[in-house]
Amino acid sequence: MVHFIGLASAGVLALVVPCSLAVPFVSEAQTTVQSDATTTVPVVPVTNVTSHGPYTGPPATTTGALSTKITALSIPIRPPEPYKLQYPADGQLHQPQPAPYTPNGGLGTNGSEPVYRVISDFDYESIALALYQEWIELDLFHWGLARFSAEEFEAAGLNAEDRYLIQFMAEQEVGHATALTNLLGDNAPVQCTYNYPVTSVREFIDFNQKLTRWGESGVYGFLNHLDSRETAQILLQSITTEARQQLIFRQFDGLFPMPIWFEIGIPQSWAWSLLAPYISSCPANQTRLIWQNFPSLHVINQPNPARINGSNAWNETTGGYANTLSTRNISAADSCLRGDIGQNCSPAITHNRTTPLSYPGRQIFLRWDSPGDLIGPNNSYVTSTSAGYPKFAAWVSQLNVTYTPLQNISGNTAYTIQPNTSTYEGDPAVNGTIFLAITDDDLYVTPFNLTQINPHVNALAIYQAG
């Protein structure tokens, strides 16, 4: 018996059907076997969101993230735990095997019965964040299909089968939302109302590929820190699907589908900062989150994948944090959707663009908001930062955080230079849909302890490299 909150176990019957002896190379059913009916778990109630747009209700009575007593301003950096340096890693076995063909060690491998539920504040707040993400994806996919006509999709190179793939992605989100709701229990967040900064199919697709990027990367950032390994297992099996969604939206966006060797993991507060602005309102008793909302970073010359020359862009984004491409001021001559040029960026399995979207040495012009903006559900959260004077741009991609100095700092504006760096030879670190932050320090962090950078973050954004 497996404990899965809200889920029932269902057996799977494997049948071996004999082949016909008269025709040895053609299988032919000999019998019909019926299995007993299994219990099907109902999905969580899914309603059609009837309104979209910014929050226009009364001022929130509670402003800010969920909080209790705080014991320190930040988590101190400590040396590694000694036991992690003791294993010899010489290819030999060093402990008795608990069972045949089973090496000693591992978490959750002692035969105890799995319990599929959150077991700590960290688990609850992390899974609740992931559920907020699943809900917005479910609505966004449906909204885009309803908002734009078949003719508009066709003009962007997406046919009926492509549109059905987006519809199927929405159906996937029903399953994901159900699983995470069951892990959390009765107080799990429910659907909200949303606002999307897009006015065309191309903007819709680009916003999707950026939203699914921070959804995927946000889970990778906390997955291995969860106290409940069983919960982590279920979340892993859902987020691998979301990874495929992000790749498909890159293909629909005319981008190279997977230009990196390693996917990015980011802290929960980064994922919440990027997500919250697009949630307009939630029920009054909705579960609140503890995560921080950082101010928005605007990349003034954000590369625009809708252009023949993506780098030749200035103030062509929409949607704040997401820095989604805008098609409003792109002429037909500059659009890479033209079929008569060698720079076609129409939807495809893959594209090798002759002119890169961005490149090492590119001057990046930045502007960031000051803290104190009301944001998120019902405008009930407030952006904040504990960082000092901004000094660096932190490029978070793959296995690295690379810092470049801010130059010509004037108030909340500056520029920096896109770095030329690689973790492994042949794999440029700054590539794909990545994350860019303004910081007061070039703190050394790694993928496993990236949250240590949070006290030093002034503002946050998505950057479209490549």
C-alpha cells in the first residue's frame, strides 16, 4: 500500500499474447482478456477563468510575503560537511550490501513505505509555488487558443495540429495541478485570474517559452533540497514534461530548440518574482507564499527573435520581468518570418540562424525598478531588496554564475558587456533563455547553493541569448 494524498493505487496488468504458428511473423490476438475496473483519481476542479487583465479591486489588507520570526538576515556560508569529502570514489564497494545487487547508501532506499506528502515548511512553500506555476500555464495555453483566430495562428506558421499540441499541453497541466494539489492537501492554492502582456501570436509564443523556462528552472533550483523525497519524485516526473514544453515553444518561436548542455536551476524567489506580476487576483483566503519579490530589470536592447537581426533591437519588449518580444514596431522588411530570405525564423524543428540573437562583447543597456511596488495576486505583495549599491550584472546560465561590472551607472540605469565564458570547452555558458540579475557583490555561488545570492540581488529579468 502506497500513501498518496488524494491518489489511489491502480494495478497494471501485463499480457503476453501468443503469436499465430501458421504465420510466424504476424502477431494475431488469440484471446480477449478483461481486467477488473481500476479506481481513477479525479482531477482537481478546473474552471474557465472569465476575466483577464490587471487587478482592479480594493487595496489588499495584507501586503507582503508570508512570514514568521526571522532568526538572521541571511544564511551564513559554512565550509563543506566533512562526511561529503570522505568517500574514496575508487570504484570499489566499501560497505555491506543491504540486499543483492544493491549498494549501500542512498536516501529513501531502506524499504520503508513511501508517503507522498509535504513534510516541512520548505516543502510546502516550494510545492505551492510550483502549483501557482501550473495553474497559470493551464490558463495561458487555453487563453491564447481562444484569444487568437486560426487565421492569426496560420499567419505565424502554426497549423491546426500545432494548435492541438498547445491544447494538449493545457491538458498536461490539469494532471500536474492535480498531483501537486494532492501533495499539499486541502489548503493548496487554486486557480486565479491573470494578465498577459501579449497582443499577437508571436508574442504569445515567446511569452510561453519564457514562462515555461522560469517554471522549469524554478523547480530544478529546489528539487534536490526537498525534505520529502517522495514529493520530489512526483515533481520530477511532471517537470520533465514541462521541459519538453519549453523546447517546443522555442521551436514555435523559430529558435534553436536546445542550445545548451545543462538546464538552469534558479531560487524559488526568482521564480516567484518572475511569475507574480502576471497573476491579477486570487480568492481572498488563498494560500500566501513566503518567497521574495525582487524589483524588475528591463533589458532595453533585449534581443528580439522576431527580427532578422535579433540584436538590432531597442525598447522592443513587453511584460516587464519576462522581457517578451514585441512585434509592434517591426517592419515587413525586418521580420524574419519572410520566406524569401535565408534568415527564416518560422516555426520549425530547428533553425541555425546566420546572424546570432546576441554575442559575447555585446553592450547591454539596463534599467531597473526601485523596490516598493505592489505586485502579484490582488496587489498584495511588495517588491523588496536587501542589496546594497548595484555593481554587477550576474549572468545565470547552465552551471555558472558569471559577473560583469556595471558601467556608466546613473540612478537605476547602466550598461554591461555580455561575457565570453564557457564552463566546458565548446559550450558557451551564456546561451538560450537565461536569467540576468543586478547585484551588489560578485559572490561565488554554485547551482546547489544559488539562493545565497538572494541578499545581494537588486533586480531580476529574463535575457534571450544565442
